[in-house]
Amino acid sequence: MDRYEQALRDVGLRLKKLRENAGYTSYENFAIQNEFSRMQYWRLENGKANLTLRSLVTILDIHALSVEEFFELDPTTGYPSVYAEKHAAEKRKVVYTSTKAKKKKV
């Protein structure tokens, strides 16, 4: 595996962890609720597709993360390694609806 393929897999793993941490057990549900193609989203999570910056920013907006925060995430947990517990607690309070809707604090 070359460096490019490894980078795609690493980014895909981070996306998957973000989705799971947001309470989505299925990539399909996440894709449908956020108006992504199910197949394309699966390919992104599995490192099988080139991720555009536009797609990344769209996904990060759903999770209320900046690009900088995304690349600081611990790839095994999907949370920023420095303040993982605080971030996890805040994320549990957020209800996700769709890319068009704003997140709501519960």
C-alpha cells in the first residue's frame, strides 16, 4: 500500500468514527439523512474514493468540526486526543438531523 492509499484509509477511518460517535450505526442511514449517495459515502469511509475538499467540509459541517479539528482527531476514537472526554460529552448533547438543518442542543 502506498502513502496515498494509506492516507485515504486513515481519513476514511476518521469519518467512520465521527459517524459512529454521532450515533449512526449504519453508514447508509447517515448518507440518506444527510443527502449523500450511499455508495459514495461507503467508498469515502473505506478509503476507496478520492475525497474532495468540498465533500470533507460538508461532512465536517454536519459534525460541527473544522478541518483543523478533524486532522487532530485520534483515529482510533474519532475524538480530539487532547480533550476527548469534554468533546465526547458535548457530542452526546447534540441531535443531528440533516445537512440542511442546524444542530440542536438537547
